[in-house]
Amino acid sequence: MMRFAIFLLPLAVLFSCGGRASSTTVATTEVVRPTIIKPQTYNYIIRNTYPHARTSYTQGLFWYDGSLWESTGEYGRSKMMRVDLESGRATKSVNLPKREFGEGAVLLDSVIYQITWREGVAHLYDVPSLKERTKIKYSGEGWGIATDGKWLYMSDGTDKIYKLNPATFKREATIAVTFNGQSLSLLNELEWIDGKLWANVYLTEKIVVIDPASGQVEGVLDLTGLLSEADMDSTTDVLNGIAYDEATGRIFITGKNWPKLFEIEVIK
């Protein structure tokens, strides 16, 4: 920690009394500020490449029970799906109402939470059936969502990530995210990996690794060029989608309307 001492004006002044001077008092207080972390740049290796449905506007992605689980967006096309890794095909899916725009999704305690963009509703499904059990209303926009195994963490496109009570979506705490001491906004899809929050930065091909205790970005994964130009068409959109297989350490990455999904190894 870096400490800064702030010196205040003396609280006592010098008085003369019978030729004697009173003592001078200096009051000080210390303000402790966190040391600004200089983010590391991480490299990566592509370990495997898998097919991904070009029609899937990926908003949320996680790994569970040998499959990818994917939330997609766009009005009239939003879904929650179980996806076979090898083929890229959905083996089970449920449609959201046409008036809702799907966003991030996460699994906690055998329940899938799928949030929506501006509709302020989270859909809760049983796993693996994808049978909806209930809905929870919340305020503000929903972009990405992740869990540490106890709490939910939700982004809303700003520089804030909210720690949520899973039963009520009440905001228990707010994490203000900074990069080199400056606020970092457009935080999108989230994933919890080894005690850190990983976040896609919308409209970029970068993923940031955030310390949830301080909100500071500790690392940056630049995935520029991960999807080749040959694989792009008029529907191809931005990088978005992070899934982590905790049992094997595999990390999966894709994007909105991408025809491929990548398994990468991150080099720190």
C-alpha cells in the first residue's frame, strides 16, 4: 500500500505569556490509497477450434456437465441453449418472449440465471431440463453475469459490476472497475476464473481480468485477429463469450455470430 500524509494547519498558535512561549501542535492524518496496478498483457495459444452457429448472437456462455450453455440475444431470436461442443449444435433450447433481448447467463446451485437487456427480468431455469422455475425483476440494464459460487456479479455496460443476492437480485456491493487508475466502461460478458472476474470489453477484441476486491484490472488479453477475415461475413459481430471448464482449466472463447469457438491457453 502507498501512504500519503496530509499535513493540516496547526491547531494551536504561539502566545506570549510572561516571556514564555506555548508549544506548537501539528495534527496529521493519513489517507491510505491503493497502489495503482499496471495491467499485464497476456498472450495465448489456440489449443482447439470448434464449430459455432453463425446465427447465435452470443451474450452469455458457460460450461457445465460436459456441454456449453449459451444465451443469445436480439429481439425475437433470444434463446437459452445447451450446445454440443464438437458439433456446435443446440441439443436443448428455450425461447425468450419476443419482447425480450437475452443477455448473460450463469449457473449457480443447479439453477441457470439468464438476464435481459432493458426488460429488467431474469429467467431462472432448472438444469438440465431448462424448465423455467421463476422470474426475478431487477432495476437497470443487464449485460453480463457470473458467480463466485455464492454471489452473482452483473455488469450493465458501465464501469460498474454489481454483487447481487441470488434470491432477490438485491445489490449487496458495487465494484468500480479501473484500468491504470481510470474508469473502464463497456464491461460486457463476465466469467469467474480462479478468483478473478474476466470481462469482455464491448466493441473491442479485448478481455480484461479484474480483481473483484479492488476493481482494478490486473491483466489484458488481446484477442485481435482470433477470428480470421476469411471466417467473417456481413453478420459477424464483436468478440463476446467466455466459458471456463474448472475441472480441466480449459477456456472457451467466441463472438456474436461467429462460425467458430476457440479453446485457448492463456500465457501470463
